[in-house]
Amino acid sequence: MSTRATAAVERALDSRQRDASAEVERILAATITVMQRAAPDEARVNDIIAEAGSSKKAFYKYFSSKDELMLAVLERGVTIIVSYLEHQMAKAAHPVEQIACWIEGALAQVADPHLMAMSRAVHDQLSASVRGAPADDIMTPMRDLLITPVMALGGPDPQRDTTAVFQITSATMRRYVGSADQPEADDIAHLVQFCLRGLGVSR
């Protein structure tokens, strides 16, 4: 194929990719809108498609099921949280403060009423089959932010230490998402001190 022909094909593919990305973004945005409107009832795929101005054919081209869509919404949420945590941790110079910022930032997601409502909506609409490992895997980038500061503390098993802090914090987040409560400042401070003591340091 000639160089010009190759370039023409690449332009066409780029255009289709941009169109597909834009349509997926519309579906994800529509999902959030419909979930907020329907809560506490279940958001229906037909309503999401209508809100997005899409079609069932297009929807199932990108998502094999509603669960996959909800995982995509969760993944987008985690990406936003990771960006927020990176920003907060960058303000702290010492590993202890970075770890504290991570825990405080993670729990801030369930202390904010709007974010809590969205987290509950997504959680409630995930089927039991994907609430475990698939959802947990999506949160791995959050865990990975802890590795460097935990390693900097010089403990004998930083990987397990990282996993312990992540699991304790994420379990606490899930507990609040699954209840009508929100963490108070004292609750967050207690968890921070508990985790730091477990790492053999103090703030």
C-alpha cells in the first residue's frame, strides 16, 4: 500500500476511534445521570441509552453487560480518586505524611455526601459476582500509590505492609458505602494513627 493510502487508512481509523471514544464517554456520563435520577431504584440500560442518545446496538458494541458498564464507571471513579490522592501526597515531603494523606484522601471519598451517594449507587447496581475480585482489581492503582512511601519506611516486608494498609482502608470505605453513616474527623484520625502504629511509626 502506498504511503498516501496508508495515511488515508490511518486517518479513517483515527476518526472512528475518536467517534467511539466520544460515544463511550456519553454512555458513561449518561449512566451517572440516570443512576442519580433513579436512586435508590435500579438504573435501566434502556434509560441510559436514551440519555446518551445512543442505541442498544452501540451499547452492546462497547459493553457486554450492565455489570461491565458499572465496572467502567467504577474504574473512571478510581482514576479520579488516584489523581486526587497523587495531588494530596505530593504536598507531603515525608513518607509518614504521604501515607497519612493517602488514608485521609481515601476516606474523604466516603465523607463527602455527593461522592458517597455516587459510590452507593454504583455499589448497589453491581451484581454479587463482580463486587469481589473484579471490583477490587480496579482499585489496584490506589494501592500502588502506597508502595513507595511504605518502602521508604524501611520495614522488613513493605509489600505486605502496603496490602495491609490498603485492605484496612478499603474495607472501611466499603463499610461506610454499605451503611447510612459517614466517617467523622475523629474516625479518620483514628484509622490513620492505627495504620501508622502498625507500620511502626507515628505522626
